[in-house]
Amino acid sequence: MSFVDRVGRLPEGDPAPLYLQLQKLIRDAISSGVLEQNEMIPPERDLATSYGISRITVRKTIGGLVEEGLLTRRRGSGTFVTARVEKNFSKLSSFSEDMLARGKRPSSQWIARTTGMANSDESMALGLAPRSIVQRFTRLRFADDAPLALEFSTIPGHCLGDPEDIGESLYEALEKHGNRPVRALQRLRAVPFGSDHAKLLDVDTGHAGFLIERHGFKADGSIVEFTRSYYRGDIYDFVSELIDPN
């Protein structure tokens, strides 16, 4: 069955601009499940031919749906229906645990694993004396091979062994050394991605994302983790449960 047969044809006599009409067809097809997560959308030239409209109109259609987060462009591959991931903001868990709980395969690309003296920001964030030894971990995080987050973690030097021995999960490594955090404070804010972050996350410069700063604490109140994570806003949803105290 062709894409047009599945999604539908442009309505006759509709005065709305053509790109809005096609956006509605695709949007409705996504919401109804006709188009599934991670499904590839036909190339612009094919859509233009199938619907008898210009490629400029198709490009405007796709661009709007990408901005809405319904479609995702993957460089060198095409345009796909976005597979969104929910992150429970009230549960303390690692990226790997989150992905496995949702049936996705987590993986990481190490960018840097280093040991050095804490700078002023790290000393303050971790409650360390100036020039204390820390370990720094920079990773690109994937789910089912799609880049979702860029993560910068700083850990006090005494909390882990050799940084080269860290596997897929930093929290698993901390747990092995008896230093896994039991609670955390997180701050989230919206940010546009700069060119360096955008390139790593396979999105355009200025793409909307989330920056989460996390301070992880042990039961004795000591801070064992300071992490800055940049998440793609077109794929990640953050949810939390609210309870009426009355």
C-alpha cells in the first residue's frame, strides 16, 4: 500500500495552505498509529510527485513537523517518525536503566575519560576542597543506535577505580564501589544546542533541547556525582507524578 493510500489524499476545496493540509494528514496518521515510530517518511521528491505539489511545499510541511517533534531528520538516512522516550523525573535511575525499562537497547560512545584536579565549579558542585582529584566522563548516549543525550559527569576521585574500567553504566560502577547515589537534586531548563553539541546529537544548530544538572548524594549526605546532560527535545519527554499533600 502506498504512502498516499495509507495517509490519505489532500481534501478537495480546502482553502487552507497545502503545507498545512499535508501536515494534518501526516500528524493524524502518526497519532492514530498508521505511521509507526521510527518509520521512514518518503523523500521530498516522492511526496511532491505523489501529492502533485512543489518540493518547497513538502519541505515546509516536513520542517514544521520536525519542529513539533513528530518527525526526526537523520543525516544521510532520511526523515523518520520520532520515537519518543519518557523519563520519569521523580525516579533516581541511570540512562541505561531507563532505556532497558522501556525495551530499548542503550549504548554509549566514549568521548573522554580523564582524571585531574577539580576546577572551581566542580569543587563547589561536589563540596570538595580546591584542587581535589576528580574523574571526568564525557559520553554520547544512544537508544537503539539513535543519539539521545550528551553527558558530562564529574565524580570525586576516591569514589571509583580506574576510569578506563567503567563499562556501560556509571551507576553500576559506583554501586560496585559502594558509592551509588540514593537521592539526587536535578534542575532542568530548555536550551538551544550550539554547533558542537548539535553535530554530536545529529540535529541542526539551534535545535531545542534540555539541559539537566544533577547532584547525586549518598545516604550520609556526601555528593558523589555532578552531571550535566543535554537531551534532544524532539525525542525526550520528562514526566513526574504530583501528589496532593492534603
